[in-house]
Amino acid sequence: MMQFSSKLIEEAVAQIAKLPGIGKKTALRLALHLLKQDEPFTQTLAEALLRLRREIQYCQVCHHISDAPTCSICQNSQRDRSLLCVVESSQDVLAIESTAQYKGIYHVLGGIISPIEGISPADIQIDSLLSRFPSPEIKEVIFALSATMEGDTTTFYITKKLKPFEVKVSTIARGIPIGSELEYADEITLGRSIIGRTEYE
Amino acid sequence: MMQFSSKLIEEAVAQIAKLPGIGKKTALRLALHLLKQDEPFTQTLAEALLRLRREIQYCQVCHHISDAPTCSICQNSQRDRSLLCVVESSQDVLAIESTAQYKGIYHVLGGIISPIEGISPADIQIDSLLSRFPSPEIKEVIFALSATMEGDTTTFYITKKLKPFEVKVSTIARGIPIGSELEYADEITLGRSIIGRTEYE
């Protein structure tokens, strides 16, 4: 057990250690780092966290995190509105954006269907996704959900609901990660990579 | 480069990523985690950091971080005042306290002598250490500084200054870490562990 001899340190460490992936030791290191910096350093950090939490909005179109009622991606006239990518979370949007390979728009579900965790279709943004159809613009819906049973279930469920709108549906490729050796791939991934093989150009 | 599409996220990530050992990806993960929690979660965290930075004091006797003008260790009548352990930082005090092997008192130097980094004896709490002598209570000064040239220099410098007070001086043992295999020890550590061998009981 760690001894602190200071309630102030103890409380700061307790709060920092509530963050995911941060243990008591790291929390202590961070707290002591703050003490080594001048007061504005901590003030700027605390204010940035509070402002983020208080002022963040969720885009009323795609539910991505946003500084305004409509997010900068939905507002951007340069984006290709014929492609709609369905993701679980805003984090996934940021991950796809950082690839710079996708110029379409998004829909953030805010979760995936999971009977085990008690998350039903009504708990996530499926109705609002369906309300975007029929659409004069969207030609293809790309599902970019986790390659898990929950992800596959969610893709299957929504695809069925999209049937009446006759929109093209695709999923991101499953396969061997780039730079990964074949012998370390699990057999399910390997199997799907063979089924989903692409023509060599 | 990471794209954020939200100034609020961008600013929060920038501030979090200023903390040591936290990169932009981890910072983003933490920021998004805050968004998933209710507002009081972020508020409690921000307040703990601000209170820590604003209200922390440094013990006027030993310079350890403290909630009061004198720290809880210096105030504790159960501590053995014949032993004074000299350390570089409050973090070292906390590390030694968590071993539960030491019941003496401390002196926190707030740095070690380093000509390369321009830290001279006058920059650290050496004068205030010497002002604790002659002492009717302190019988032994234990140096618990890093096993580096800077640590050794600091120990050497202070030891010379302590000569007139005829107090016993010791350093913590250097040797093979517990659980470590001999073949992986560097030769200097191994050499010192032979010179500093202890009688087998």
C-alpha cells in the first residue's frame, strides 16, 4: 500500500488513477510532475478538461463530437456525401480521419448491439441513421464496426433495415494486418482473408 | 497527423499530452473517456489537480511535500529522530515510505549537484540540511541518492560538510536487485556488490 503523508496528493492520485490505463504509481508521477510546473500549467490543463466536458456537443446529424450543433465534417462541402460510414464511436471517426483515406461522411452509433451487456437496437443511434434515408445523396453505406460478434450482429441488423432503401452496403476489409506475419494470424482471420481475397493489380 | 474536427478535443489532448509519458493517442483516449463519464467526474478530477497545485506546501523542516507548514512525518512523534535519510525528491520519500522498512526522518534536497545541468550546491537544500546540525537527536545520516555520478558527487560534497558534526554517515546498499539474475547485472554493480558484501546470518 502506498503511503502519501499528504491528503492533497492522496486525493489527486485517487482521481487521476480513475482514468483508464493509469495506475497509482503513474498517477503519483503525474501529480508530482504538476507540482514541479508553475501554477498556470495545472490551471490550463484543468480548464481544458472542464471546457471539453461542459461545452462539447454531439452533431445533430451524425452524432460525432462537435463544437457546434452540426459537426465540422457534416458541414464540410468538400466531403463526399454519397458515402456514409457507420462507426461505433467518435474515437473510430478520429481513427479513420487520421488515415486520410476516406472523404465521405459518418454516422456514429454510440455503441453496438450487445445482448450480453443489455444494449438493444433502441439504445443506439439506429433510428436516426434510418431517418437519413431515403437520401438523394447517399449511395453507399460502409460498416466499419469491430470484427466481433456484436459488430457483425449490428451490421446484420441495420443492413436488414436498410433493404427498402436499396442503398449499396459494404463492410471494411477483414484480413491480415499490414506488416503482420502469416504464421501469427488466427485461423478465422486467415480464413476470411482468403474468402475476401482481392484481385492483384 | 491527427485530425480532431473539434477545437475542444484538440485543446484538451494538447494539454493532456504535455504530461510526461503520455502521447497524443493516450491523451485522446483519456479525453474521450472523460466525455463518457458524467460531468462531476471531470469536475472532481480538475478540482483535485488545482487544489493540489494551489494548496501544497513544503515542510519547513525537511522540505517534503506537506498539507501543513510542517509535514506529517516531521510531526510524528513515533518516528526515530536519530536517523536522517537524505533524498533527492519527495517522490523518493514516498518510495521509501512504501517499503515500510524505515522509521526515521528525512531531508529532501530538491535536486542533486550536477555541473552539466548547472545545478550547484547552492541550488539545493544543503544549507538547510547543515542548519539541522549540531543536533541533539540525529545520530546517523543515510544518503539515499541515485547510484549515478551526480548522486555520488552530492553524497561526497555533503559528507565533507558534515565532518565537523561527527555524525555517522552511511549510504543505502548498492548491489544486485532482488529477483535479478547475476548474469544480467552490469560489471560495476556486480563489483560493488562484492566490495559491499554482507555477512551471511
